[in-house]
Amino acid sequence: MDRRSFLRTSALGGTAAAASTLAAPAYAQGNRKLTMVTSWGRGLAGVFDAAQYCADKINALSDGTLEIEIKAAGELVGAFEVFDAVSSGQADMYHAADYYFINQHPGYAFFTSVPFGMTAQELMNWYYYAGGQELHDELGEVFNLKSFIAGNTGAQAGGWFRQEIKGPEDFNGLKFRMPGLGGQVLGELGASVQNLPGAEVYQALASGAIDGTEWIGPWADEKAGFQEITKTYYTAGMHEPGAGLSLATNREVFDSLSPAHQGIIEEVAKAAHSDNLALFLANNGAALERLQSGGVNVLEFPDTVWDAFGTAAATVNEQYMGDELYAKIHASYQDSMKKSSAWIQKSSGVYTAQRDRVLG
């Protein structure tokens, strides 16, 4: 019996008389110190900033009664080990991109990004007002986690390549770093897909262990130094049009916190989502100008590649539709994206196109 079934059975099994005698929840008293493990190398631009923001704001808003001790990738557990560490209780909370954990359940991809998925604004719409947060919680319940979106990179770049991509056949045999379902899309095109932690990507690209990589966008990519290795850069990709980051707490630990401390974690996560998005978008434009002035060749994938991406993305998605929870999350996600996009395209989409035309 999985955790959700156990909880549902337990909730329905008690009598009204028994329920009336239940004691109030017992919250741990006094100051609390929680260990946050992250998937980010210390100082990785934007993503480690989001984790640090969460830790600092929780410490400040709780007036020090809830202290978060942050651990970068490798300081307690590895970058991709944070999920298991928090689920099992080895650590109290993690900050990461949940699509790193699709081996636990493919539904986690939706809470970071999926190919041809939501922009940052569309993700926020779904998450806070169209059922996304409830589905994140339902999925987390299976794994003993209480999860919240807590950061967003905005639209991510298509990536760095040693050679120009002229057609979908150029992905065949390419050793490329890309996590999540986007990586599986490239796998459908014949790429040899690698899933490397952010702190390891530069060395892998420099050594030739990989032929190319996506990371985030101009600011974070410039900080990582990829322009020192190759000058071929695609600024739009299908894989992460608005990538969310997540803050997840061990569910028993979260339930043991006072309502005030629980509320602080939830509200800080929500604030981190918006703050982090602004941090990336405020820095990307200037960083792109610096990259171009430094000789980086900024390109767009041809339509034939985008079409191949679309076909492969449909194949990848279909292989998971037999999972009931994945299908449920997918249906909710697609419905919200369609409704949000319908208005955005007719309002701000028209406006920005006309603004650019008028102002030149």
C-alpha cells in the first residue's frame, strides 16, 4: 500500500466519537535548526542564489526561531542525492530542480519544465490558481515530502555546441548534457544524453567528455564560462521555457513545525519564485550583449529541428501516459496552459509585437 492509500484509509477508518477525542497536533517546542541540502554548487549563479534566498528569508522572518543551515552539492550529499536524503530523513529539506528526480516519478518533470511546456508566467498561473500546487503536494505525499515551487529561471537557452546544428540529423551521436524529459527528446533524435550536476558541466565540456550542453541562460552561462570553450550558442530551446525550482521538506519534519513556521516556509518559497525570475531576467540581456561582443555566435534552430523536437516530445510524453498520476498532472497542466496562453497571446502578445513594430 502506498503512502497516499495508507493516509486515505486511516482518515476514513476512525469513528466520529474517536475523532472528537483526538488531541491537537504536537508541535516541537523551542527553536528549530533544519539542514537544507541543494543540487547546486556553492555560488552557482541564480540557482544557488534561490536556495540562499530561501534560507536567509526563513531565518529572518522567523526571528531566528527557525534556522536553515544550507549545504551545497557535495557538502553533505551529492547533487542528485538530495531527494533520497530528504525523503528518508537524512536531511530536513532540499532545494533543487524537481526534474532531476523523474526516475522517482516522471510527474516531477512538470514542476520544473517539460518540452514545449509553460512559460514562467503560465507556470505560476497553474501552480497557484489552477491546481498545480495541490498536485505537487499529492506527488510529494507519496515520497514523504512537502514541496513548494521556490525559484524560476525563465526561458532557458537552447545550449552551447561545438558545431552549428543545421538539421535534426546533427543530434545523432552527439554527446549532450540535458536533464529531464528534454534530454529524453534529444535521445529520441539519437543523442547520447548526459545528466550532469551544474558544477561538473564546465569541465566535461572543456575536456571533450560532452560535445555540448544546455545550462540556463546568458547570465548564468557567462558566469559558468562556457564561452571560453565554444562560441556557438542557441538562445531558444524547447526543453525549459520557464523552469521552476523547488523547496521540499521531509513531511514528518514539516508536520512537526508550528503553523507559523510552516506558513513562513510556504510564503518564502512563493516569494523566491518571483524574486529568482526577476534576478535572471534582469541580468540576461546585458550578459547576452557581453557574450556577443566577445565573439559568441548567437543562433536559432531551423524549423526542421523544431519540428523534430515536437515529434520526439510527443513520443516521450506518450510513454508515461499509462501512469495514472502522470496522466492526471499532464491533463491539468495542459488545460491550464491552453487557457493562460489564449489570453496572453491576445493581450500582451499583441501588445509586445506592436510595441516592437512601432518603436523599431
